Amino acid sequence: MGIRKSLKKWASYQRTVRELNALDSRSLNDLGINRGDIVRIARDHARMI
């Protein structure tokens, strides 16, 4: 994997974590997400890029 792709995946991971952490617990609950799931969700999302 090239460095550009790695950086793009890392940026996507960071952005996803930041955006999900910015949501309040009620919003996360509405989406079916627990705070403990955020890292896994961000990792899975970055993997798809």
C-alpha cells in the first residue's frame, strides 16, 4: 500500500473518530452506536477506502 493511501486511511479514521465523539449519547444511541464501538467503526470505515 502506498504512503498516500495510508495517509488517506489514517485521515479518514481520525475524522470518523472525531465526528462520532462529537455526538451526544442520545444521538449515538439513535444510530445504534455505543461509545465503546467508535474505534472499531472508524477502523472499519477507513479499511473500506
